[in-house]
Amino acid sequence: MKEFKTVTLLGANGTMGAGSAAIVAAFGGAKVHMLARTMEKAQEGINKAVASVRSGVIESQFVPGTYEKDLEKAVAESDWIFECVAESYEAKEPLHKRVAAARKPGTLLSTVSSGLSIERLASHFDADGQKHYYGTHFFNPPYKLVLCELVTHPGNDAGYTKELADYLQNQLLRQVVVTNDTPAFAGNRIGFQLMNEVAQLAEEHQDKGGIHLIDTLMGGYTGRAMSPLATVDLVGLDVHKAIVDNIYENTKDVAHETFKMPAYMQKLIDDGALGNKAGKGLYLRGKTPDGKRTKQVLNTKTGAYEDLPKIEIPFKAEAARAIHNSDYRTAIEIFTTAKGFEADLLRHILARYIAYSFSLIPEVTDQNGVDGAMGFGFNWVPPSAWVELLGGVDAAKKFIESQKIAVPDFLANAKGGAGFYGLRDSLDYRQLFKGG
């Protein structure tokens, strides 16, 4: 197995940088140069890394430093340069050029980018550098979310890619999904498609409850750790915008229009209401004078925050009870046969999720890639698991067609029932349903 004894991490003080460094130190046993703009920020990153694994044992493996004084020396002695700076070419490329001049041949180079072009970033290096350049997209927080999208480009070597995947999987304990160099890769391409489309649907159905309607409808009983628009607030509306804008501008697929970010979200961004980190976004969170937490929701039409409307999903309690009792067959039957507006909306969202996921095969990744990305990266029931839950490939095709959504070629040409979901041994999808 490959071994990386010394690693230079660029962007040490960011949440992703610190969390990634903790994984490399704790599981990889590496010495890690933690570089940031200032020594104070580098030390801040070390403190975050130690806190993320809740153990001071790894603290001695970190060496703080700055880009100005320490970058070239650290890079020259490192086996892996792991770049985790801000998600823009303007932030990454100047550092890449300095790394290119200082690295030794054979050094692994990678970026934690969630959607920028890996081939473009690799172009700053010579042939050896391009061969060893990858996207290593850890999901945040890395200690809790074990997915790593290993993003390849045409300059990579297949043998080295396999060695690196083995190292990430077996040494750093990541669940590795190999993807091609396409906008947002696999996980964010699928996840943000759903989140942005339901943001559009929230505006369309403001009169029926808007944002809170969607989050109530798409709760844990539908196979996800967190409802989709609450997830947007957690991720940050600015991050959401960067991802969906990138996909909208650089792809022309079957769901293209669902990546157009709603105007009400842009207004929130303009007003600094970026989500949880700002205290307000799609939801407004606060406390009463006696310390009780409060929560209001944005009215997408008026722009004002209002008390959470009372939402009644006629079939939700019955479906959630079936999930709680591990009776998944009954729950899926409820999803597919319930009557009314809410049931129709739920079926549309689920059918789109399944169909869009499979539409990315083979352009972006393979079947296990889309399943792993969603199961390990988003904690959503993977699309192949939904195929089995619906009764197999033929039943899933009919379900998608019933929503007037095109069946993607991969599924149209597929066969299978109980064996269609290939990640059963590594990801039990049942744990991703929440019966409450």
C-alpha cells in the first residue's frame, strides 16, 4: 500500500482543511505541515483538527506555518500536497504555481474542490505533476462523513489511481467513489439538483406552506438524515449558489432548468442571510428572553419571516410508523399509492432523484459511484436501493414514467431485482430512514 509520511496541507484554518488534516494524521500517521496566511490561523487549524477527533494524541504531528515563509520548504519535503483553500480558481491557482516550482517528482497533488475543473488545476504542473494530480473531495465534516470522491482527469495514470484509491479506502478509511472531471462531480451534482428543485417548488407552492411544506414532506421518513432545505441552510446559501451556478453554466442535461437558483435565494444572499452561520437564511433562528429556541420560516413571496405554518401530510404518520417498525414494504406502498397533492409532490421528487442519479452513468461515474456518493456523502437512501424498494427495475421504470420523467438509458437497459443494489455489504440503506 502507498504511504505518505509527510503531508503539506494548504488552507489549514478552514473547516475542511482542519478536518482533512485530522484524518491524514489520525489514520495515515503522517506529519502534517499546516499552512495558512498567518501563524495564528495555522494554529487555529491545528486546534480544530485536534478537536475534530476529540483526542490530543495527534497534536504533535502538526507543524504550523505560513504561505509566505514556509510553503516551498514544506512542499519540497512532502509526499502529498493537499490543497483545501477557498473554492475558486483565484484562490487556488497562485498557490498551485508555487507548488509546481517546489515539488519533488512523484509527489501526490490534490485539491478538495467540490466542483472546479481538475484538468484546469492540473495544467499548472509538468507531465509528472499532472499524472499525480487529483481531486480528493472529502465531505464535511470528514470525521463523520466518510465519502471521498476521487476525481480523475485525462493526464492520470490508471495504475496510480488504483493505488491511491486503495490508500484512501484502507488507510484513511474513506469510502471512495471514483468520478470523472465533470461539474460538481457525482454527490453534489445529484444532491444539489434535488435541493435546488425543491427550492423552486417551495416558491411555486408558497400558498400551501412553501419552504416548511417541502421540509415537512421530505423528512427522515423519506430516507435522509436532514430535510433538504434545512440542509441548504446548514451548507450555506452562498455555497449552494456557487455549486448550482457552476452546474447551470457548464452542463446542459435533462434537469438543466432545475439548477436555476430562485431569485428569493439570491436576495437572501445579497442581504447577508446565508443560513445557519449567519443566524438566518431560509429559516430564522433565535431565542426568547428566557432562553427558549425559536424558529421562523421565510415567506418566499413577501421576503418576511413568519411562524411555521401547520402542515398536515395525510399519509406521513402512517408511513413513518411503518418505517419505525422496519416495515419498509408497507412504507413504500404508502408512498406509491397515497392520494392528494402532497403524495403527488413526493412521488415527483423521488422519481426525479432516482432518474437523475442514473442519468449521470457513465458520464460522471458508475452505479456504485452514484449510490456511494448519496449514501456516504449525503446520508440519503441511494437510488439503487430505491429501485429495490419499489420492487425491482421494471417497477422503478413504471414509477418514473408515472411522473412523466424520462427513464435514463442506464435504467432502461438494466435488469435486476433483489440484487440491483450493490453496496448492501458496506451500506445498509435501512439505517438512513428515520421513522419519526
